[in-house]
Amino acid sequence: MMSRTSQAVTSRLSQISNHLKPQARSISTLRLNTGASIPAIGFGTWQDKDAQEAAVTAALRAGYRHIDTARIYGTEPAVAAAIKNFGIPREELFITTKLWNNSHHPDDVEAALDASLKDLGTNYVDLYLMHWPSPFQRGEKPFPRDADGKVIPGDTDYVDTYKAMEKLQTAGKARAIGISNFSLAELKRILAEVSIVPAVHQMELHPYLQQKSFMDFHRQNNIHVTQYSPFGNQNEIYDSGKGMAKLMDDPVLVEIGKKYGKTGAQVALAWGIAHGRTVIPKSKTPSRIEANFAGDFTLEENDVKAVDDLDRKLRFADGSRNFGWNFYADLDGKKAENSYP
């Protein structure tokens, strides 16, 4: 028979164990053109490389099952370590990673994915994206530069890169493939010249940059959209977003949030999900990671429409001059000063 002290210790250990386990919460899922389900809210791992193992662990504990990484982020090993230490079965996760620009040559694509799979500790990814349409010079350097410090471009056509990615889906190393940061014209070329329609297009999209006609095109072609930077100018790296109020503090978002007991940031996430898109907020702070996960809730139709009216065609991320490629040339939010050349 256990003593009262032993019983108290056992009870306390049980309480601690239950506290540490991920809470059972409903996760909205959306359907890709492959038939696969993708969790509507994912966890982004861009930036803060050294903090990502702890951050991903916190995300898994909060209930996230969709993890977004990329070769260039340098966070694939941290993602793998967090998953391994947390002990969650691989089949319960949706993992996205991305092909970097220095590996666009068709002969380099499979090796690039193999390197990512090794670092992720898995034999497949659920989604493999071409990070940008712009090729860099082949080689080990992620940002090859000339004597003037300018990025050295490659000469591979992104259509040929995509065709090499198609082989990876056929081989089962990638359950689905897609693109990121493409313009309308670039996407139309892909659709006209490849065999597998992209399952996903990941892009900057938020209440201040809604790209409504571009979204219509994706729906017409059964291409799912994932929103990165769903909080717009929250990220300090975006110079164009400085000197103005934060999107998440927009009075319309804040007022709608009060109705549901939510924040403006959570409303911004719910708005994206209401339109059938996945959202991938990022943070290294456990409380914010949990709060972002609570952005998976249902907005009433009139509230969705109120957020629809906030569109300002404000694009905060445009690396055209740094990458030597004129991104988003035919899309909302393109500014002349960000054009290349």
C-alpha cells in the first residue's frame, strides 16, 4: 500500500505529465489537388535559426502539425531534432521544405532534396516548393556574388527546374510539389508546359495585400495558396512596413477580435483560413506560438467581408534588386523602385 506521501508525489507527477502533453485541439484541414489534407495553420521557421528547436517543440506542444521550413533557412536540422525529441509519429505531421536558387539545374534538384531529407530525418516531405523562380549560379554558395557584390544568376529555366521536381513526386520523395513567389505570367508558363499542376503556391498575402484576381486564378486552376507573412509588416526586416501602424493593430481587426475574445492577429489568421488558404505565422516566443495557433477559428461572413475591405495593395517583401530578378511584375503591390533592372 502506498503512503500518503507517495500518493501525493505520484499525483503531482501525473499532473505535470498531463500539463506537458499536447492538448487535444481540433485542427482545421484543407484539401490539396493531390487529395492530401494540409493543416490550415502551420508553423513557420524562417529566421532565428538557433531558437528553432525550442520553438518547434513549443509549436508541437501547442498542437501544430504543419511545419514549414526551407533549405536556405538552415532550420531543417532543428526541425528534425524537435520532432525526434517530442516523439510524434511522422505520419501525423505535414512537413514543407523548399528548393534553393543555387540548385535549380535539373541535375541538382534531386540531390538538393536528398540533403533536405537527410537533415529533416525523413524519407519524404509532404510538400516540396521551388522557393523562387530565379536561378543562381550552380555551386555550394547559397548566394554566389561577383566582384561588385551582386548575385551571380544562373541560366536554368524555372520550367526545367519544375520538371525535375515532378520526378521527385513520382518517386515518392515529395508527396506534392509547388511553387513560391511566382508572378501570374510565370505561373501561366508553368501550367502550359508541365505535367503536374502545382499543389501549392506560397506567397506574401495578408489583409493589406489580398491579390483578389490572382486568388481567383488559383481557384480556377485548383492550386492551393499558403500565406506567408500573414501579419504583414509585423516583421522588422521589411523596411517598407516601417513608419506605419502594425497590421495586427488595425482597428477593424481589433474590433472584430473583441467579438470573439481574440486579438487582431488571430483575426488576420482566421480570415485567411476562411478563404480556404493555409497560414504560417512564426514566432520563437511560446506564448505567441500558442496564441497564433488559436487563430484557427471561424469568422462570421460579415466579419470576413469587413476584413476583405481592408485591402491596400501593400507589398512588404520584394527582393528583386537583391536577387537580380523582377518579381511580382504583374501583381498588386509592385512598386517601381523595387523593379529590376
